[in-house]
Amino acid sequence: MTEHPLDLIFHPRAVALVGVPSNGAAGGPGWGFLTSLLDQKFQERHPLYPVNPKMTEVEGLTCYPSLLDTPDPVDHVISLVPASAAPALVEQVLQKHVRSVHFYTAGFSETGDPALAQVEAAMVAKLRAAGVRVIGPNSLGLYVPEAGLAFMNGFPREPGNVMVVSQSGANAGDVIFNLARRGVRFSKGISFGNGIDLRSYDFFNYAAEDDQTEVVTAYIEGVQDGRRFFEAVKHCAAVKPVILLKGGLSSVGARAARSHTGSLAGSIQVFDAMCRQAGAMRAENMEELHDLVIAVNTSVRHVRGTGIAVVGIGGGYGVLASDAIALEGLDVPELSEATQEELREFAVPGTSVNNPVDTFVRAPADLERMIRAVGRSEVIDAAFVNPTFGQPTGTLPREEVERRAAEAARQSAELLARVQEETGTAMVAVTRDRGAPGPGGEEFLLEAYRRGVAVYPSVARAARAIARIRDWRAQREGLPDIF
Amino acid sequence: MTEHPLDLIFHPRAVALVGVPSNGAAGGPGWGFLTSLLDQKFQERHPLYPVNPKMTEVEGLTCYPSLLDTPDPVDHVISLVPASAAPALVEQVLQKHVRSVHFYTAGFSETGDPALAQVEAAMVAKLRAAGVRVIGPNSLGLYVPEAGLAFMNGFPREPGNVMVVSQSGANAGDVIFNLARRGVRFSKGISFGNGIDLRSYDFFNYAAEDDQTEVVTAYIEGVQDGRRFFEAVKHCAAVKPVILLKGGLSSVGARAARSHTGSLAGSIQVFDAMCRQAGAMRAENMEELHDLVIAVNTSVRHVRGTGIAVVGIGGGYGVLASDAIALEGLDVPELSEATQEELREFAVPGTSVNNPVDTFVRAPADLERMIRAVGRSEVIDAAFVNPTFGQPTGTLPREEVERRAAEAARQSAELLARVQEETGTAMVAVTRDRGAPGPGGEEFLLEAYRRGVAVYPSVARAARAIARIRDWRAQREGLPDIF
């Protein structure tokens, strides 16, 4: 790994948590930072110093009266102090030779008050002059599983290949929690809020070089320096898939963005054109961001043609699936006579074999044969398959029911991965919108993703992901191939 | 309840299941019908006669060699025999004075084979001449919880106010399973497949008169008699909300519909115009069908204006929510200075109170006060609120964690219902797309629905439901008010 100045911020030797709430306020704002760090076991690897003059101990850790009382060195400070106390903390940070400060603290330029914006500007000027980098203010800061840093409880502890850059902490949380459940793991997560020093483009430039990051996704409200933003996105998107979601594209959304991060939101047309020129993908909403991250980390990224096979139970399901696929400009081509002949061997008489293929079969093994025949078809680029992993009923104890369902789910995922590898056709699992996933649902998601099989909650979302990947490849003509 | 000829079909005194698979084929096609009926406990109320010459007993019930050997009377026959055996069964049905036959049996006109279509036509002609009504062929038949009839395992046993009419059994299953989990219950469900005798319009006409049905939703592939279909929809939509989903609106979907139910699908424009003229809602996809059923059974049906309050944690969430709401032509208006003043009492400094409202609060009780203040605002027609019911952690046993979460979820739903009633503003719960609902999620769905509070899985879907209800009300001008 090349040494990059930001690596130091992502891998601090010691962290001070200044303004940690007193025990009485446990559960209140700010408390989550301490428990998030404990959840990641940061304190088992490096010193973690809570600072609050009213306590001497918190959650088993020594609590210090001030930052200046903590042992040396402290590389990274997380500021939970109120805005009014922030300037005094800045002085201590300079005295302590801290390398980076993350201001969870809000109440500066995003309030729209010019006096507070000036306080913010003066703080960053002082810190920058001393070489101290700033994350925030008005931000949740860093998630670096490898280093044991996190800003919410329950983020995965094991690292992965996706970097999340976000102007909003809660949105970063939505991305990380949603995708984690679908098997994705993360190299770094950054909530940078007002971005008075480190901004989205710093993180894109870093991501381009970071060996641990293979995919970059970002939630952006305001672009503070259009030229540098564009150059950084382009630099990064030349070598890694970059998926951007822009908030504030409507006028009401833009007003909300102003009061959230003080951002001046631009038009959808300008942002869209920028993404296209830079070779990045623009997600239209949060769901699409999630779905595109899944796409670039599974076989969906390789889909080049428009031929989709619909393989699922029920003729009506096939009809609606075809409509949804057509809406995305993709096709549900008829299968060749030879393929249909092969499928007829396993199909229940009266069910369709010409695509959509009705997989109402007599024996479970027939399902695999049908999927394989479909995967081998020359007109098919991706097969949408309803995963089945039975829902054992009866009087078994709940734990046993869940154990069996999990095992069946893993086998079902393994089957799709096997056929995908054998046939070279992307297998895409599409779950039915019947409400909560039954037992085994979570295991299926994890195992399928691990094996490179995408799982989407509807045909519409699966088709959309494929269409977006195809658009993106087309718009990148002239840029280096990533996949 | 007025006596309607179809009431007899929905409430048979005795049912024969002809062609029930032998024990060796348990789990195979057809077996589900027996277990569905057992699941509904039909046999505890009325005789249920399995018929199969190879068995004398099945699942504890006497099995008869032929329909003619069953005791009298048999009102309703469910045919699981192969297509080739169907004409012989028709003769027995006539001899036995059965009132209605449901052909699960497929392999007739939907195959595209003119000879098979002729067999189908001859069968229906004979049965109709004798006054026997036919459901199907190629269909899953009837779900009447009150009578103990069902065609899939796990359908709710208690009746409700929604009638589901579907040309596809699997799609009817998707509707019933999805909505049941969200609290909806059903008066009748009908999968009518090829519809050679009883068709969608018969069921719409019935639904218009049926006291137990307050809402009608249908999945349609082909409209066999446009005039009668239109008149029936109009008749029904004059007095009850009717939500229609049309499959086969794309050319690939239309091809799939032809091979599924032999239907000739029409254009989206024609169908849309028909819905508007008749005063029905056209759902664009299965999700929207689900969401509109929720809308017409909760306070969403009363929303008249465009003013939406976004009440949730995180500024970025509010920005994206505003964008999604604007996309549906709705507004996120600024709150009056007085309302903002009131909200500032509870809000954490630095968070937004002007709408979107950031409900990052210090004490749980503050949440209720904030929602109430928003609900009282004159510019707000509906408030989108993230339900919170804590996720208790720690070392408690799993059952205890779930019990507490369920209790908290019920209280959270009750809170929204209380504020909704007090303020007259629709409260709409929007869950965050963070993956699986935690413990309490199911209880929240059920309790909120029971109290007239809609729950949607995203802001986009909540906004869409409100926009559709408003469109529908506008297009009904001149028709009687339903809400």
C-alpha cells in the first residue's frame, strides 16, 4: 500500500473523544460514538481516551478532565463539545500536536448565520496552518473497520472493498446497514458534513490510490469546487467504478440541503452531464445506489447484451416480469426450439418453456437442469431466477427450522453460482415481494453475494441495475475498461 | 347480505377434490390444494371428499374412487385431473348435480392449440347449459376465509374487507401474502385463469353488491369482452375503490400473457383511459397495487392537499425525502414561525425544524410532542415519520428481546394513531431501507394498519401512494364520493 497523507487519519495510533457525555446522558447524542468504538474493539488495539471533566471513568476506560491531560500521542480527536466550546478545543488540539480532528459538533455555517460561518472559517484556517486536517463539522466522521473506527453500532467489523463517502451521516448509515445485510463489506466510510477542510474530492483522490478500495460510492449535497470535484471523480472513475447520489436536485430538496450542510445544490442536468463525462454512475435514489454497488460487485457487471430469461413460478409472474424488463429497454427473447425441447423434459405440462420459463417443476433437481439449459442459451445474457429454499414447517424446534432453512439457502445460492460459472451467463436472484423473507433469507443474501450472484428484491430493480451497467459501459467509451 | 348467485359458489356445503395426488406424490402439484383446505379447517365445518381410485384414505379423510361415489350433496368440485380426463369428469359433474367446478387443470386454450381450445369450449357449453358455473381452467380457484376455502397454505384464516380477483394464481398469492403481512385481510380471493365462464366482470359485479367487500383489487391479463368489463368496473368503482393491475402492456409481456392465459393484451393507453373513465385506479406494478390497497384502507385515503412534513433522523435523509416527494408533484412546505418556535423547545440545537424536521431528540417523549406540533400545522396534509421502537440489546434471552420490541412497536404505532386522531393530519410511517426489519417490525405493521396508519417501505412509495389517491379523486369528479 502506498503511503498517502490521509492514511494517517484512517489509521490513528490513539484517539481522544472530547466531550463524551456524562454517564447520566448515556444513550443521548454523542454517546453513540463511544459505544461504536467499543463495538469495533478499537480500545483493544490502541488507546482510547474519553475526555470529560465531570468523570474519572467511563465504560471501564479512564476519563480525562481535558485533552491536554491525556497521554501522548493523540493522533485523532473526535469533538463532541458544543459549538461554543469548539474554538477553545482548537487551541488544545494545536498544543497537543494532534494530526486530525473530526467535529461531530454542529451549529456553524449550516445554520445560515454569517457569524457562525466566520467562527468555522477561523477554526479551519488555524488548524490548516498547523497542518491539522479536519473532518466536518456537523458530521459523523470515520468508519474504518480495519482500524477499529466506526460511528454507528452494528457496522461490520471485517473490512471489504467498498468506500462510502457521504455528506450525511444518517445516509452513510443507510448505505452501510442496507448493503452489509446484502453481504457487502467496506474499506472506509466517511461522513464529512460541512466539509470545511477535507471534502468529497479529497476522498475520491484518495480512493483512486487506495489498494483496499475497489468500488467508490458517495452521497453528495453540494459541490464546493466544481472543477476539483470533477477532476477527482474523473481520476477515480478512470480506474474504479464510482457511484454517486446527489441530494437536493428538486427545489424543495435544495432548500433542505441548504439548511442541512449549507450546500448550494446544482441542477440535475449539470450533475448528470458531469457524471457522464467523468465516467461515473449517477444513482437516482438511495435504492439505486445500493443496487448498483451490488451490480459492480457481482456478475451483473459483465452483462453486455439485452437478453433476459425470466425463470420463476407462475405465468402471471412472467408477464409482469416481462413488462418490467421491457420498461428498462431490455428484452425477454424466445428461446430456440432446441432449448425449449430440452426444457420440456422437466417442465410440468401446460407450463411455459419459451421464456418466461415457468419453473413449476416436479422434482427439485429439475430446477437446476432447467436453469442450466436457460444459461446455455445463446440469446440469454442474464437469467432472473426466484430463489427457492423451502420453508420447512411442522413441529421442529425454531432453531432447527432456522438451521435447515439456512442450509437450504446456502445450497440454493451455491447452485446459482455453479450454473453461472458453468454457463458464463449471469444468474440474478430475484426475491418475490411477499413480505418478510422466511427463514434462510439472510443466509441466502450473504452466500449469493459471496459467490458473485446478485440478489434484488424485485424484477424492476434487477432490470434497472443491468440497464444502468450497460448505459455506463456505453458512456465510458474511450475510457479504460474496468470490467 | 343480499343473496347473489355467486354466493353459493363462495359458500359450498361440501367440496370434492377430484384427482388428489396419491400419497407418493405428496408435495407435488395439486397436493397443495388439499393442505390449503386443511389449513383453513374447511373439513371441520363441511364435508371434504378427496377422490382418487388408488387410495381409500388421505390425511385422515376418506378417499373415494370416483366423484359419483361421494355422498350427496357435493356443491363444488375442484378438478386436479389431467386435461385429457377433464371431459369425462364433466359428465360426472352433470350427473352429480354439482353447482360449480373449479378447473385447476391446465392445457386448454392457453396452449394456443385450436383442438384443445375446442375441447375447452365444448366443456363449458355443456356445463353452462346445465347451470353449472366454471372457474378456470388453468387457475388456482377460490380463497374464502369465511368459508374455509383457500388455494395456498398460510393465507389468513380471518376474513377482511378486500376482494382479490386475479387471472394468475401466483400473482394472487403475491398480493395476499404481501398484504397479509401488512395487516390486510380479505373477503374473497379468486384466481380465474382462462376464464371460460366466470370472468373478471362477473366478480366485479358481485363485488359491487357484496357487503363484505369494501375494496376490490384485480390482476388482469386479457379483457375478453371490453364493453362488459368496462361496465362492471364502472358499476363497482362507483361505490368502492377498485385497483387494477394490467399485465402484458409491453410487447414482450403481451407475448407472455398469450402463452399464459391465451389473452390478447391491449395497449396501455386504452386500458388507462378505461380506468379513468370508470373511476378505477390503475396500478403500474405489483408494488403499487399493494401500496394502493394500504392507502385506501388507511388515513392516506383522506389526504387532499400536497403539504408533506418529513420527520426523521438526519439532514441527508430529509434532503433525499424532499427530492422523492417533489418527484411526485407534492410539496415539503416550510412550517410557520410559530410551529418552528414550538419545535425548537425539543429539538437538539443545530438540527432542522423548518421541514424537513430532524427528529434527533434528547428524550423519547419529545418525539411525540414534535409530531403533534407538525400534525397541527396548517400547511401539512400528511406527516412522514420514521417509526422508532428501539432495538433492545444486551444479554436478554431472544424471546424477551422480541417481546419487548413487539411491545415498543405497538406503542409506537399507537402513538402515531393517537396524534393522527388528535390533529386530523394523516400520519404515514416510512421505514428506513436498512435491510431486514429488526424485532418488532411485524407487530408495528399490524398494529399501525389496524389503527388506520399507513406504513410504506420508502418515502418514494409513500409519496406515490398519496399522489395516486389525489389523482384518482380528481379524475372521479362527477362520480359519487367514496371517501
